[in-house]
Amino acid sequence: MLLFEDPVFASRMLSLLTLSIHAIFATLGVGLPLMIIIAHWLGIKKNDEHYLLMARRWARGFVVLVAVGVVTGTAIALQLALLWPNFMEMAGHVIALPLFMEVFAFFFEAIFLGIYLYTWNRFDDQRKHLLLLIPVAIGATMSAFFITTVNGFMNAPTGFQIIDGQMTGVSPIEAMFNPATPTKAAHVISTAFMTSAFVLAALAAYRLLKGAQHVYYKKALHLMMVVGLIFAIATAVIGDFAGKYLAKHQPEKLAAAEWHFETMEGAPLVLFGILDDEQNVRFGLEIPYALSILAHNHPQAEVIGLNEFPQEWHPPLFIHYLFNLMVIIGVWLVLFSFVYWWGMRRKWTIVTSRWFRRLIVASGPLAMLAIQAGWWMTEFGRQPWILRGVMTVEEAATQSPYVGHLFFFFLALYLILVIGVVVVLRNINQRFPLEQDLAHEGGERPWITK
């Protein structure tokens, strides 16, 4: 079995497993603080206990996700050292600064989150309590930013010189603010906000489908669908900038993702399809000039083809399907949430129907799937490099024969964690039902006008 025979392949699969699990909790960990802030602010502005209660209930679940995110994040740090020792030996002192700053940002976030939860109902002026959430959101966002700069550095390494196989003249700041950082960090943060909004909307829609008719769930659903629409549009705009970054700095990744083999002007964009042995696309949907527009904002612009690069530099061509999946889900979320928003404004009954709410429930998992597809495309699309143009994955990996066994150990650990999260969140929901929270909030909030 290749997983046990090839330590490089086993290291890649274990990293893929860990990053995929961590992406779930990290995405929600970055996005939820802003959703809590929005709900809390609306509760104060509208003098509405339902929005205040959203903030409190979402904060309870957020604590659980943060705790599990710490575990999976620690596993990533451990695996960097164990699975990729040659990479860490060469570049560890370069990425040490953003890794340290990421840990600092997390502690900054966790401290204020604890204070925010502990001081609930202890402020006569809720605006002061709301201020405690701002450091939480800043910490979560900066945590995502710093860790993303590491990934950006791996895609566009800068801020050093290679002399006799060693990195010298290192500038950690220049390495952090590499050409990939602006679009990559903005895309990661915006998709975290978008996904968190759709996940919360999906939970509210699910409760309505199960028979709950309380206005709390309707308000939560409407709020998160509108926020989801805003950040879905923002993600699409940033994604366009990301495509232009690839065209300039990683043209081989863009060419592989688009199955674009020959350099040409007026290049079409290909969706779906099957690739034969002669690099011909069958059953694909071709959009004329779209790839040139995506890459350079001009329908007749020249786009570099994959055949311009050595064969050993070619990323795996299956990233085409990952790119398609990410884009199609993104477009769907924009259109679907716009229909909901417009339908609510026009009082269309269709947007409150059961089948439409089932689509809303599906939007949460779909948004998370788009996140995963985007990360898989980013990481597989960088192959064969772990540090583009400097070190390959094979050169960076451990040669230990036991990595395959570790894969199953971590797989079991993550299954336990995921099941544990579901059980704990269900227990929290059962222990603090909405009706009990409403009665408690209404009795202890003198600023809520009855």
C-alpha cells in the first residue's frame, strides 16, 4: 500500500487530512466573531433582545470551535517539524515571525473572548460590552492573516538569498508581505466571513424546517443571508484579483487549472470536460475570451500555456475540477442569496417556502466545500514545489517509514474530535433551549423595552 511504502506520499496525505479538518474550525473561528458583533450591535441599535440573544448563543458555540481549532492547529505545527524537516531547516527562521504573531493574535482573541462571556449581563450600557468583541474579531482576523502569509511565502518566496544551499540575508517582513499575501489573505478572510454567515443561516433554516416558528430564527436567517450575500460578492471580486495574481506570478498553476496548454491570445475559459491523452478537452463548456479577461482584463490578451513549462513543473491536472467546483459554488451562493434578498424585499412567498429553505440548509455545507476545494487547488496547484522554485515536496519530506501509521492515528483523533464537537454543541443547545434563554434575557435586561 502506497501510504505505507512511500513516506513522501504519506506525508502529503497526512498534511492534507490535517489541513482539511483544521480549515473547518479555522474558517468558522475567523468568521463567527464578526457575526457575533453584527448581531450584538443590531440588538443595541434596534433595542431587540433577539439579536442580543443571537450574539450570546453563537458565542457559546464559538468557544467550542476555538478549543478544537487549537488542537488541530497544534497538530499542523507538530507535523511541519515531523513531516517536513528539511523545509523547516531551510525556511523555519523565515516563517518563525508570522507563526509567532499568529499565536500572539490567538491569545489576544482568547483573552477578550473569555472576558466577553464572563461579563455578560454585567454592563448597564451594552455598548461597553460590545467593545470587548472588537479585540476578539481583530485577533481572529489577524490570526488568519499571519498564518496565510506563511502559505503565501510558500507560493511566492521572497525576502532572502540562497548561498551554498542556505537562506541568508533574510528579511522576515519582506517574506511576510510577499506578492501572494494581499490576494490570498483577503480571499481567506472574506471566504471565512461568507462561510460563517451561510452556516448560521443554514442552522436557522434547519430549525424552521423542523417546526420552530419563533421569530428569533427568522431574524437570524434573514440577517445571515444578507451578510452572506455581501461577503459572497466580496469573495467573487477578490477571486478575480487572485486570478490575475496567478496569471502574473504562477502562470503554470492557472494554466493547469484551466486546461490551457498552448499560449494564445483571446484564450477561452473551459468548464468541466474530460481530458484525453492528446490534451484535447471533450464535453467541456467553452466560454470565448473569458480566460484572457480573467487573467488580464482584456479579451485579446495573451495567456501563457502549460506547455511553456518543463513537464516536471506541471501541477496535477485534476485541479481543473477543484477550480470548477469552487467557482460554481461561489457563483451559486451569490445568485441564490441575491434571489433571497430581492424576494424578501418584494415579499415573494417562494423564498419562505420549505423547498427554498432546504436550499438554504444546503448552502452552509456547500460554502464549506468551496473552501476545501479552494485550499486543495492552492496546495496541489503548487506541486511539485513546497517552496516554489526553491525546494520540491520530495526534497522537503521526511524519510521515516512510520508516517503511514501516523495517518491512521490522526484520522482516529480527528473523528473523535468531530464527533465530540457535534455532541457538545447538541448538549449546549439542549441545556440552553431558546425559550429558556429568552425568559432569562428578558428578565435581566432592563434596557430592553417591552
